[in-house]
Amino acid sequence: MKSCDEEPIGRLLYMTAQTMTLRAEKALKPYDLTVEQLQLLKNMDEDTALSQNQLCEVVHKSAANVTRILDRLERKGCVRREKNPADRRSILLFLTAQGRELVAEVTILLESFSEHLTRGISSQEQALLARILYKMQDNLDRLPE
């Protein structure tokens, strides 16, 4: 088996992302919330309408996936759907007061998670990593379908 130093960068990124997700899911479990659900909630607002297509673009998820997550969030009382008066085919999404409170509470928890994740990594190293990850994402976005 190869040592971590010999791992391809893609594999190392995958393993790190998997571990982050597993740890975040465990931290969110007492709130009956998943990382995917939180991602949607954090990209919504109580006062500003967002269409499902707009939300899909923001979170980089398929319409089917977002619909499934929204269904669960609506049952929990975190999200409200309304018909779009300007377009009968479209539904507008709103974060409820309950959803906003949940996001605020969980955000505090995740700030400590983030602090733990970046412990021992200088702000310059974090900035460099962010620039590298943005470049890698851009490279992936440019790949032909």
C-alpha cells in the first residue's frame, strides 16, 4: 500500500472530503439534519424568493436531488414553497423562521468544526489551498462532457 505522500492528489482530496462529510453528518445528527439539507438551507433566505432552478445552480445539484431534499425540509418546517405569481410553472422557495433558527444554531457548531479542521494551518496556507482548489474546480468545469 502506498503512503499518503504517494497518493494521487485526487484520491487525497476524495478521502479528505469523505472524512469531512462523515464527521459533519455525525455532528448534525442531533439536529436531524444532513450536510446536503444544510447546504440548501444556507443558500436560502426568509425574505427573498428563490426558484428551484436558481437553487440547483447555486448548490450544483440536479433538480431531482434538490426536490428530494426540499421535500424533507418542507416536512420539517424549514422551507416553504409558494407558486410564482409571475410564472405558473415555477415554484418559489423561502426559508422559514424555524429554518433560519436551525441554520443559526448549526452554524455555531460548524464554526468550531471548521476551526478544528484548519488547526495548525496558517491563514496564508489556507488562502493558498483555496486558490488551488478554485483552480482545480475551474479545470474540472472546463472538461468536455
